[in-house]
Amino acid sequence: MIRAGFPQPDEMDTAVSHAALRLVARGEIPETLRLHRPAAVVAFGPRDRVATGFGPAVTAARALGFGAIERLAGGRAAVFHQGTLAFSWAIPDPSPRQGIRPRFEEIAGIMAEAFRSLGVDARVGEVPGEYCPGEHSVNARGKAKLMGVGQRVVADAAHVGGVVVVTGGDRVREVLLPVYEALQLEWDPATVGSLEDEVPGTTWEEAEAAILEAFASRYELEDGDLTEETLALARELVPRHAVGTPGPVRSSHPR
């Protein structure tokens, strides 16, 4: 269980997750769960990168103070910022494709349990019109998306990762409006939610504690640190998650 985040450069957090996946697959590090506070980035999927509006979408994100990176797993553009909680779970598995659906179901169940413990009417399933739609999203009241998840499999391991919007649903909506317009993706801005919207006063730390408790009810968690080998490999993988030359200087936000 690792809580360290790496917000600079923008691609580093995703590169760390990618490195952990590779090393777990090789058996060089154990199963690894990471919860952290991310930088403000829009994470684009492979289909976004080949869309005609990809360039304008990146420009729009940067104009609003968000970096632009390439996702580790598939899916459409998703938003991270300092009011969200990013999760990354690298799992050894000799037959990873067979476990794709069970892993999605498990992470959705864990997150829904955590959100309910905070007083949220949390449900698993896609909200009609949600951004980056997915069957295993977690929503509030069947109306507002709170958590999105993606998965990547490699030989002998899988990665389950995504984002929980704790606070700042308005920031997610603000950047997705021009980004999804540029990508020509239809969605309903009203589907953007946050834990704080559902239970006013909910903090990032409370959300983290609830998620850890939900994991701890199923698994034995042991606090750990990233190995130097993991960090070195992550630095090598940073360019794999870059989406082009740097844009204008980004506005600053507290991290």
C-alpha cells in the first residue's frame, strides 16, 4: 500500500503506475495498491489521440490549467485534479484476461462500499450521458458519476486504475466542456458529481480513509515505499505518456 504521488512532470504518476504493472508482472515487486492526490491533468485515451479534434482538445485543457497525458488504460478523456483521488492497483495474475470482469466488479464494489460509509447513495453502473462512460462506474443516486475506472492487462498481471471525484466537480465539468466539444463527444454535463456534492463537508482525507477501510475489509494492507527500480523505470516510461510538445505556461493551482 503506497500513498506517494508524483505530480511533476505531468506524466510521472501514470508512468509510476505503468512501471509497477511491469514489475509486478515480472514478479520483481509484490501486488501494489496506490492511492494518491494527483496533479491537474486530462488523461486522453487511444481513441482520443486519433480524433480530428485532439489538438484543440489538448490546447483547451492546457488553457484551463490542466496538463495533457496519455492514459495507461483505454477509455475516453478523464479528468484528475487536486480535489480528486487517483487509485492504481497492480495485480499479479497468470491468466489476466479471464479476470477482467471480476476485477471491475470488485473495484466498483469496494468504492461503492466506501462511498456509502460516508453517507452517499452510491450505486454501480453507467449514468446515461456520463463522461468516459463505463459499466462499472460508481454513481450517486443513479444521477451523478463519482468514480471512473479502466483496466489494462499484460502477460502475468493486470492494472486497475481510475479516479474518484471528492471535491471540485465544477472543475471537472469546466474542462470537459471544451475538451469533449473538440473531440465531438456527446455527454451531459449534469452527470458530473463529487462526494462533497452528495455529503457537504466531505474531505479528501475522509474519502481516502473510507477507501482504505473498504480495501482492508478484504485484503491485508501493508504500508510500503516504491523501490528505486520502480522509480527508475517510471522515469524511462514518462515519454510513453506524453501527448506532444508543451503548450502555454499553465496557471498554478495548490497541490
